[in-house]
Amino acid sequence: MTVSIVSDRGQSPVAPTLAAFPVNQWYVAALAWELKDKPLARTLLGNPIVLFRCADGSVAALQDRCCHRALPLSNGTLEQGGLRCGYHGLLFNAQGKCIEVPGQERVPGKALVPAYVLREQDQIVWIWHGSEANPQPTCEPPSYAVHNDEQYLFEGDVYHYDAPYQLIHDNLLDLSHLGYVHLRTIGGNARIHMHAEMKVDSDETSVTVVRHMLDSVPPPTYTAAYPFTGNVDRWQEIEFHISHLLIWTGAVDAGSEPIDAPERGGFHMRGFHGVTPETETTSHYFWTMATNPPTNAQDVKAKVIEQTVLTFDEDKVVIEAQYRNMRQFGQAPTVDIHVDVGANRARRIIERLRSVDQVVSPE
Amino acid sequence: MTVSIVSDRGQSPVAPTLAAFPVNQWYVAALAWELKDKPLARTLLGNPIVLFRCADGSVAALQDRCCHRALPLSNGTLEQGGLRCGYHGLLFNAQGKCIEVPGQERVPGKALVPAYVLREQDQIVWIWHGSEANPQPTCEPPSYAVHNDEQYLFEGDVYHYDAPYQLIHDNLLDLSHLGYVHLRTIGGNARIHMHAEMKVDSDETSVTVVRHMLDSVPPPTYTAAYPFTGNVDRWQEIEFHISHLLIWTGAVDAGSEPIDAPERGGFHMRGFHGVTPETETTSHYFWTMATNPPTNAQDVKAKVIEQTVLTFDEDKVVIEAQYRNMRQFGQAPTVDIHVDVGANRARRIIERLRSVDQVVSPE
Amino acid sequence: MTVSIVSDRGQSPVAPTLAAFPVNQWYVAALAWELKDKPLARTLLGNPIVLFRCADGSVAALQDRCCHRALPLSNGTLEQGGLRCGYHGLLFNAQGKCIEVPGQERVPGKALVPAYVLREQDQIVWIWHGSEANPQPTCEPPSYAVHNDEQYLFEGDVYHYDAPYQLIHDNLLDLSHLGYVHLRTIGGNARIHMHAEMKVDSDETSVTVVRHMLDSVPPPTYTAAYPFTGNVDRWQEIEFHISHLLIWTGAVDAGSEPIDAPERGGFHMRGFHGVTPETETTSHYFWTMATNPPTNAQDVKAKVIEQTVLTFDEDKVVIEAQYRNMRQFGQAPTVDIHVDVGANRARRIIERLRSVDQVVSPE
């Protein structure tokens, strides 16, 4: 069963609005290790949802509202048979069907709550919202091999943003901000970032931005993690998809080897960035950071994660300040500069999908 | 002088709305011991009110707004003659008449603030709002003999709820939730509560729910308070009235004596629950809990109160979570189960009274 | 460049509303010492503004929004050339012109942010908003010689008020509240204040209130600061101007000399009170307090400032409580008393200027 997430569908037949988000997509609902022995409340694409792990190890997602008296099911407890409401004890299975009303023989046929389609893959739990036209997934969720690659160590977390998800896309697609926002960590010299050679490609559903910074001073995170001998040849490869971005960055000793070869050596940071709208104005940001330290692997990984956390905290401050200001000033005009190419293409992809979802939905 | 509490009376002559609450009723305004040497600010039925005890020991209630520059009178100080505003010193008597403007000979005739009808009885301070048609009380406030019965020791408190008052009625009228919400205190085995024998009666203004749980394991609060020898025969008797509920619970050793006799022995907990709307979405919950410990009276009473506080804290968490969720989901349908009978009858009584108050008011 | 601050100008051509505030005025934007090596964010007359001190020591004010991606410029950093945005590094000069886009040859012509007119004088930074008809100042900002008078020591601060600015005017223009709000500090006996001899004068843009309290008991602040021998002859002289008030208070030993002579001796407190609307419902209150202690100057000044802070804290509590109550009760009627004369005249001046600004604006 799906739940409409189009914010005001049907309110005005003469002026249909865009879907708030592309809905026929897999979005990140949770990192696998978040679902243990307790239900988890999380609003995704405007819908309050309870996520939980069943006794058989599978994952499930229901509307977070008991159909009896509306208590959040996330206030309940997990049992062998499913999730039991914390008010009057109704028990629901993974499909949202009530299978027990304590003290009552018959379970009313209407006693059910909407269920969502989940898939757990490569340590990521994906959710499909779908539209009335496409309630079931039309594709498989993305795989993410890095989480299963023994060469890499990783950790991750989820951040809550008081900002719409596209502002996070903008930030991740334009790494020129590193020189101003992240001086203390992965930034390094501002001029290097702004003058990096940049190549942007895109198709119907993705955008790629590749930046090379040759013979540049390695930033603090890099020198802390890897025994560079001096300047480095550095790359930043960003892949934008509707619901997540992959950012491959790294460096080799300057001039030591080509940096566009798949088998390049040196120091790598492989970031996964799942950006899921919570509401139209707030977001969940799921991230993992993987790295390939040659020696002292756990120590270096810990240092990389520590620096990554600092970096993402800095981004959060800037993006939330940006959004507060956008709300204050409303639809004031903006001026584009050279670094906006990737972010603007991503915005056009989302704009197109929102209108496609809108057209498809009412049929 | 009365103050209209109908939220949008008169705004739309073609579509009269229900009164927000039944207004021709006595509601609890305060517990007697709350009114000492300082004025008390409290919003009741949507009206900000200052409650205070006069020099002669009587209680008074005024609109909480100085008629000069609108400072809350509750920011002022009590004097022999009444309540003095904390900004420019205007002095008001218990009827809301300004009796002194410092530095000015004449007190303007318009210098008065609306007063409310209060009655103090059995340690409870009751307020009558009334309607334009019934500004004066049409009956006496309820008496509550338990507060004056030497056999009983009691304490009480007032809780603020971010939830409408009828959700508290629902909770108190359906004690089947004890097995899920109050496992740690008065709950005990969930199955016992859900399968209790239940009898519901009602008339025009009240609902009675009686539940018997024979030969059941006594819950933690009971064994802590009374020397039961094993299983118990347990009763729960709930009386709903518009503005308050009485809940008599208790137990005797299983099979030792009939539990529907007025003179039954054993362990008793007698709860008074005054539920007064603060606004349409928030409430005051005034409670006292009385008990009749056979020995170590003060210790047992302290233990009962401690457990009662824990229990009521648990209810508050659940009810406020329920209401937050109801606001999120709006008017989604609910499914009724067997335990809802009492609560549903109470809702019909209030619905009827709201429409009666509405019909009477404009005349 | 000016920015319209009329809240809904143009939305309804048939029913023009008043300007929210008189706009063709100098308002206090900052105390001079607030602008050092960091930009300062402050909303003034509804407009979010970044204030900063340039490398040459002059002060500047820009709209607090980068024209690229809307980050508050107050999140940026000060450089030799101006203010650099903290997201992508655009550099703006004191006139709001972008003079550098990192990594890009050409600066787009549209890359500019609105600038405001500032003047720094006598340790006060004044801002001129203006209207479309009067974008440039039509007069010089007020001078305030006390800040440069060696006879006086002073300190000051800025308070944020959750209340509209005119409630602060009311408070400062009617010092009869001293006896009820400020008993602990500058108040003293309430009767003295209420029965003080009061003289009110006014013209098109100012109001003067003079109060004399002869042969009265000096309040705690006074006796702490000056060696009075017994009762005092005390004065309070209040000058209201659109954007600020001057309050001269003080006392001499009772009967020792006339208190209306400019060269009078005794103990003086000279207060500057800049009241600048932040929004229509919130305010900035800039104050300095100067005094002329005959001996132990620094100690006495510290004591006077300490008492002043206590006093202003008391006012803030009362005024914010008053405004919360006004919002709760809406447009309920009020009753005037004798002490309201000065405050009512100030309100009429502001009302008139708001309508003048409105008439001028559309032309």
C-alpha cells in the first residue's frame, strides 16, 4: 500500500502543482545498523514512518500511527510476531495487518496500517514510495560495493538538516566551497579549488563533475592520513543521482602516476551521501566515508572519520544559515557563477522528474 | 461578568459552530493549597485568568489583564484590599473593580476587569464560566468527601498536558491500557486487564465503567502498600462527569469477601481527576490520590503517591505522543475495539452539551 | 540603494496601509564599539543587515544576503578590500559591489547587494533607511555630547526585546512605574513617584516630560553613589525623539539649590536610549548611562551601571509580559490615567509620521 506524498494533489483541479519530490525512486531510509531491537521513527518524503527489524532479520516499514487511537507505533515494542502498540497492545505484522487485539476474539478487517516497500542492500536500507500509478518498484535499488570491499574501512552516520534536500545537493556538487568552508580540514588553499580544471557531464538522471588539482598542497586531512612526500595531484569525482551522491576524492604524489586511471594508487576517500527529504523544508543526510589506509589502518580511518565529521558539521552550519536566510528574503533573485554548472543540471533533472511524477499520478 | 469562550461565535451567522467546550459547568480551577500569598496565572477554557486568595481567606478570579496597559495582573502583588498591578500600581478588588489609581483622585468608571465565579469546597477551587444565557451558576459545585475523610491520606498535583482534554478522558475511562503503559507500577499482567469483566452504564451527564479482575496477581504498587497473602480480587470503578472523574480501585485477598460491597476491606486507592481545558489543544490535569493504609500510614501513602506520579508521567508521555501524531495525520479514520465503549459514551455526552450550549448562547 | 520596508506596499491599491515605522529618520544601528574585526548581523526595521568596520576604519552596512546563493554575508570574513562571503568567497566592498568572484575572470554586473547609509558619531552608529521618495538622508544624525564630556563616565549595552518599540517608549516616558517595577534600585517610595509634579510639552517631533520630587527619600542607587545628607530634591527630565530618548535624572540635597538650573550640582545620571524596531513585534534597545561621581569615580560608575542593568532587566520582564498579554487579548480596550500624557503624545507623533511616509512613498 502506498501513501500519496503529493502535498496538495486534488485540491485545485485547474492548477495542478508539481510533486514535492520525485517519488518513483529508491531513497535511503536508514543505515542498516540503525535497525536493531527497537522501532525507529523517521519521517521520509513527508510521511511519518516506523522502521523496524523483524524477528527473521528482515526490515519493515509502516505508517507510524496505530489505526486504533493514533499513537505512534514507534512508541511500541518489537515481538516475535511484529510490532505491538504501546497503548492498548494491538499487534501488527510486517505488512501492516493487525494480527491481535488483546481481549477481543475477532480482529476487525479494517485494522491495518499502510506498509512501505523496503530493501536492505550493502548496509543501506532503501525505501520506495511510488505513486498511485507506480505503487511497486520499477527497478532494483542501487548497489554499493564499497561497503563490502575489504580494501576499505568505513563508518557513517545520519544528520538532520533544517534545510530542503536540494541545498545539500548544491553543496556536494560544487566542491569549490572547500576553500572557504573547510579550511581547517579538507579545504586547503582556496585558490586551488576555485581554479581547478572542471569537467561536467550529465544524462537524464545523473550528473558527473570531475575536478583535477595538479601539483597542489595536500590539505590537513590528507597529510594526516598518508605519507605524501610533497605536493600532490588531487582528484574530486562527483556522481549525482536523484537520491544520493558518490564522491570519490584522493591524491597521489605529484607527477607519480596518471590520476584518471581506475587502478590509481595513493590515498582515497570514498563517500556515500544519501540525501532524503524529510519534509519539503527539512532533510536526512546519510553518509558513510570509506578509506584505504596503507598502514595503521584503524588509526588512520578514525582520523579520517573525525575530520569528515568536522567537515560535515561545517557544511550543516552554512547550509542551514543559507536556508534561514532564503526564508527571510523569499524569492529574491540570485546570480550564477562558473561553479554552479553541476548543481544547476541536477536541479533540472529533479524539476523534470517532479513534473513527470505529477503527470503520471492521476491516471 | 462573564467572558465568551466560544471560539468564533458570531463570525459566521450562516454556519454556527459548536461551543469549544461545555461552558455551563463547574471546572476545577485550582487545588486549594495552590492559592497562598501570591497571585496564580492560569488559562482556563481559553481565558487567561489570575486566581488569588483575598485577605479574608476567600478566593477570587479576574481576567489576567490590567485594564490600563494590559500587564498580566498575575505579575502584581496581593494587598489587604486586593490585587495591585505590578506596572503602575492600580489596585483591584475581588470583583475586578479598580479601587485606587495611585496619584489620581478619581478612579475612572471604566477601570474594571471581568471577574469569574469561584467556589472553594473540599480542598478544590471550582470555576463557573457560564454563557451569555447562564452567566450565573445553575447548580452547586460537586462535593468530594474523600478529602475530608480521616480514614484516608492523600496528596495531589496539577499536570500540564499538550493535548486536548478529551484524550485524557479516553485514557482514564479505559484502564485496559494499564497492561501496556504501566507495567512498572499499577499495571501487572497485560492479559488480565484486557480480559477483565467490564460493565458500562451511562446517563445524560455521566458514565460508569466497572471492571473486576478476580484471582489475579497484584501489581507492584499494591504489594508494596498492603500485606496481601497471594492472588487478589481486584476492582476498578470509574465514574465520568463532564469536568472530572472519580476512580476507585483496590483489592482484597482472592475469595476473602465480595468486592462490590460498599464496606469492603482490603487496599483502596481513591483518585480524583479534574480535567480542565486550558485551550482547545491543551489541558490542566488536577489529581489527588487517597489511600487507607492499615499500618505505617505515612510511609505507605508516600509510596502510593510516588507510584502514582510515575504512572501519571507514563500517561502524559503516551497521550502527548498520541496528540502530536493526530496533528500530523489529521482526520485519518480510526478503528474501535471493545475497550472503547466507556470513552465513546463520554464523547457523546460532551458533544451533546456543546451543541446545547451553542443553542442557548445567542438568545 | 534603499530597500522598501513598508510591509505590504502595493499589495492592495485601494486600501493603502501605514508604513510600519517612520522611515525617513536616523535610527541607532549599533554602538560604535560593537564593530571591530567581525561582521555583525542585525535586523533593523524589518531588514536583515550586516554591519562591519572597513579596513580604513569607516563603517558599512549591506543587505545580509550574498547575491550568489543567499548565505548571510555576516557568516563571512573581513578583508582589506571588504567582506568576503563564507560559502564561495565572493568579495563585496562597502558599497555592496562584488569586486571578486574567485576562479572567474569577469564579475557579473548584477553581482551586487543593497547598501545602507550609515553615520558614526559620538560613539553611536546611525542608519538611514529612507523611502523611495527620500533614499538619501535629509538631515544629519543627532549628536550626543555626553559621550565626549570628560566630566562623565559611561557604559552601555544593547538589549533585545520581544515587544514592539512603542511599548519601550511608553515605559521610558512614564517614570511613575519606578515605584512599582524598580523598588529595589532607582524606585524608592511609590507614592513619591505617583504624586510628583509633572509638566509635559511637545512639538511636531518631540515630547518633553519634567517631573520634580522635592524633599524625598533618595532611592538605593542614589545613596550608593553620592554622599547625600538626608532627603533630596530630585528631577526627572525626559526628552522623546522619534528614534531615541534622553533621560536626565538626578538630585541635590533638599533645599540646597534650585533643580531647574543648567549648572545644578549634585548627582546626575544621563541616559541615552536608542529604540530601534527590529521587526513590527521586536526591538533593539541601545542604552548608555553616564554619571558624574565626585570621588571614587570608577567604583561609583560601576555601581551605577550595575544598578542600571538591574533596572533595565526589570523593565524587560514587565514589557515583554505586557506584550505577550496584548497578543493574547487582541484589541481589547484600555483605560488611560494621568501619567499617560507624555506617552500618548509620542504615539501621536509616530502615527502622523507613519502616514506622512506612506503618502510620500508611492510618488
